[in-house]
Amino acid sequence: MAKLTSHYFKKRTAQAATADTPMYHQDHGKPVTRREFIAQGFAAGAATVVGGSALSLFAAPRRAHASLSSDLEALRAQCGIATQGAGKIPFIAFDLAGGANIAGSNVLTGGRGGQLDFLTTAGYSRLGLPGDMTPAIANPASGLSDFINQELGLAFHSDSAFLRGILDKLSVSNRANVNGAVLPARSENDTGNNPHNPMYGINRVGADGSLLTLIGSQNTESGGNSMAPFTMVNPAVRPTKIDSPSDVTGLVDTGDLIGLLSQQDSVSVMESIQRISDMKLSRVNTGISRDDVIKDMVRCGYVKSADIADRFGDPSTLDPYLDANIVGSNGIFSEQEFNSDREFRKAASVMKLVINGFAGAGTITMGGFDYHDGSRASGEIRDLRAGRCMGACLEYAARVGVPLMLYVSSDGSVASNGMIDDSVNGRGKGVWTGDNSSTSASFFLVYNPAGMPQLMGATTEQQAIHQQIGFMRSDGSVETGSAPSANNVNLLVETVILNYLALHGEQHRFAEFFPQHGLGNAALMDSLTAFEPIVNGSLV
């Protein structure tokens, strides 16, 4: 800390930075709190996994699991042993700590008519795009803009670092099954008091896993950098800290029997012990009024042990490093990438658990997004790595064969004064010169193995409005009255959860789960919903 104190306020010139270089700001005090250290990149962000999903139905690891013997299968349900998730779509949230740019330079945002209802040149300059890179400019040869990319359904700026990262990891064949929506929404800068974290709410509407309920990479009530809305917090599922592959593999202890015997033989031994014990118990009367309870405890203890060995006795079931879809010559990450970058290991750990139904929702907190350091390059480098992690999650869902909702938010945002960074990594874009809560936005992407998710609305114009929930003023700031979510982070979270329910065709149940919600009547909630259902109630 002494070194940080003595050098923090010294004037620093822009220089080549890596994705892990800390951010030094002359207009900020030196970081003191955990959130400030993460936002400015002095500490690593961690991962959060939250309960539940149906991905167990489709996950490849399930094919390696033998069933318990038929005479014990009935006991599985009696003993409350879950064989799969709760049947809901897996949900992963990216919490970019520090105030990342999302609107304009990454995901396009526009006026009342949607993403392609273009802002003014000054508005795009505020969002980091110089006049010769705005999406409104048409290529004279084609009559089309070279700066709009809709490969993922949702319109990105064609040079978006998020997009470049996503496309680096998401195969061409799987891009056609992705669509998304953007939510221009104001949030405060550099604070953990923005209740962005939707995990408790996602769990409340049914997401739950076969192994985990809620996990977080940080020892906070939400498990992540941002808070959860107070009214959604459920102390019974407070997150357990998980932030590395070793934490994932350490979740289950199958005991010493596996290693001495094969997995199949170990399960058979445990089943035999259960049968012997059950025969003895049938001849015994404990003489206690709770006789049946005691017998059930003994029976279930052996059945649960056999079930754990059955499902998790193979180390590759949980270990992301041993999953050929994640690491290796045909994996999403090369061994060099996986071993050298903590953010890739973190993302792999979360997506392994969520997309295989061991957990149904998870938050990946990434730090260092308070990147207004007098350059554009620092933000581009960090955004590119975040995009690769997002793309990895989408690609893994495609390889496993399950749907996925991916949500991205940040506490506040940044703005440019029009200065240009012409360095290689600056890419000729506007320098981020300061925090700006009025340029904030969040977005989500949905992968559907059955085909591209379909926007609500009968016409192209109606669909464009559903794809952008709320809108921006022409000067590049959020129109705070454009949607309930636009000026209230609690309602932003409610809107995200509403859209999660809508993917299951269950948006009509929102008031049942949140009777005191602030999203208005059914007609207004329909206007806040992006997509038609992609599953009917659940994946089960």
C-alpha cells in the first residue's frame, strides 16, 4: 500500500497497457474499498455462480453418468436427490466493475425508433465514435453503413471490441442462433450501491441447480461487485465464494473408495451397503416414536453417497480443464490461453457449472473497467477480453446444446470529449476522458439451439422498438423517461427478470413473483419484453 500511496497522484502519460494494468486517475482518490480496487484493476474481479438450470438434460457429461440400479431409483426422489436442474434456461451475468462503455461504441443505441434511429454526430462523439465512424455514414459503393454489424441479431458497431471478442470465440455456424436487446439505462458511477445484480430474482422465478443454489466470487451479499435489489435478497441462498477451477472441483468429495475401485464398482459397493442396511432396518424397531425418520436418514445417507459417486466420480464431470469443449486443440480456449489468463479460467468455471445444470445462473465479475485514463487503448483491450469471455459462454452453450441468456451491465459509464487515440489499440476512436452516468446501458444476448430468438412485434418497426427497451436523446444521453428501467436500477433488474420469464412464456407470472413491482400493467410489461418464448415453461 505504501508504494500505491506514494505514486498514485503522480502525473502519468498514456502508455501501452495490458488488460491487467491498473487504472490511475488524477480525478479519483486512491482506491480504498474492495470495489474501488476491482473497478480500477488493482484487484481481480471474481466469478459468481447462481443456482439452477435444466441444462442437465442436454449436457454431455450426463451421458457419462450411469443410473442407480432400478430398485434404488425410487429412493432418489424420496430422499430429495436432484438429478438435474429446475428446468429453466441457464443465465449468466457479466458485471463489469468500474463503469464500462456499452452504448454506441459497442452496442448501438438510438432514438425512439430503435438502435438504427441514429443520433447526432455530436451524440456519437460523446459515445466515443468520431464523425468518420458513426453508423449513420453510408458507404458510397453499397449505400449501406460499414459500421453496423448484425451478425448476432442485436446491432453492434462493426469495430466494437465486445463484438470482436465474441466473434473470436463464437463459431460462424452458431452466430445465426443468437439475438439480443439493449437497455439504455442510467446508473451511478464507481459505486457498489447500484443494485444491478439479478441473481436472487432469477433464482426466485425458478432457476436452481442440481448441485448449487447461489455462488459468488466475492464475499458480499450478492456474491459480485454490484448489490442485489434489497427486496429480492434471500439470506437462505447467500452466495458461496467460487472464483477458480479448483473451487469448482472442490465442491464435491466422493471419498476414498473411488480411486481404489472404478467409478462403476464404487457405486455398486455403495448400493450393496444400502440394501444390506435396508434389510437390517426392516427387522429392527428402535423403540422410538420417530422410528421411520431414523430409518429414512440411514437409507438416504447411503443412497446419497451412491448418487454422488454415480454423478461426480468422474473428475471430468466438473473440471473445466478436463472438458475438451473448453480447453485443448478443439476447445474454446487453447491451453496457453487458459493457463495464462485468470479471466478465461474464471469464465470457464462459471459456464461449466451453469451450462451443465449444476447451477442455473451465475455472475462473472470482471475488474478494471474504470478505464478513462486519457487513452482509448486501455478500454479497447479490456472490452476485447470481456467479449472473448462472453463469446466463450455462448459457444459452450451451443456445444452442449442448451439455450442461454447472457446479461451484461456496469456501474456507470464513460464519455469522450472528442479527442482521438490514433495508437494501434486506440483504433482512431474517441479517448475516454471521464465518468458519465448518463451514457450508461445494459444489454443481453440469447442463444437458442432451435434457431434465432424472434423479436416481438408484427412489423420491422415494432420489432426494432422491442430490441431497444428505452432510448437515447440525440446528444448521446439516456432519455430517463423512455422506460421504467431508464432511470431506476431496481427496475432495470426487474425488466431483465421479466425478459427471462418471457423466454419461458411465463411473463404473465411476473406479478406473482414480485407483487410490489414497478413495471406497470400487463400492456406496459409487454412493451418492455424483447422476445417470443423459446421454451414452453421449462426445458424439462
